[in-house]
Amino acid sequence: MAFKPLHDRVLVRRIEGEDKTKGGLIIPDSAKEKPAEGIVVACGEGARKDSGELIEMAVSAGDKILFGKWSGTEVTVNGEELLIMKESDILGIILDDAAAKAA
């Protein structure tokens, strides 16, 4: 099943956190927090102003993002657990070192 979000919503795949601490201790599943980082899988076309003018999305598929701890709604698409959230729930785009230096 293909899925395309509508308006200013995005479909996000969580990036799993570390299984060990920096000191080497293994973190059990029951103690792990849900990660607040993810990869944008799909985006809607954007929100619309009252005049009908389209407001383009600031994120696109493939962007690595940071979002709020309680953001989004969990959905299952093709047997995979994903999140769907509004673009405004996204706190920022995580840039790699080379992109961060250029920005």
C-alpha cells in the first residue's frame, strides 16, 4: 500500500537509539525512551493560506529531523511502524557536518 500525506503532514520513520551507554552498559528495552529523531518518508504538498496560496513544505523526503517527544500519531504502513505528524511538530532538520559548515 502506498501512502501520501495530505496538506502539511509528514510521514516519519523513527531512528532507533543506542543499545549501550557510552560506558558500555546495555540498556534494556523497558528503559529505552522513544527516539525523537527520524527520517522523513513522505510529505504532503503543504498548507494553504486563507487566500488559497500554497505554503511550501520546509522538509522533504529523506531529511533527518528532530521532533517533540509526544509528536505525531503512530500508524502502520506495509507492516512498518511509522509516525504521521504536522510539519509544525518538527523542531528542525539535522544536518551532517559538511552541510552544517556550508550553512
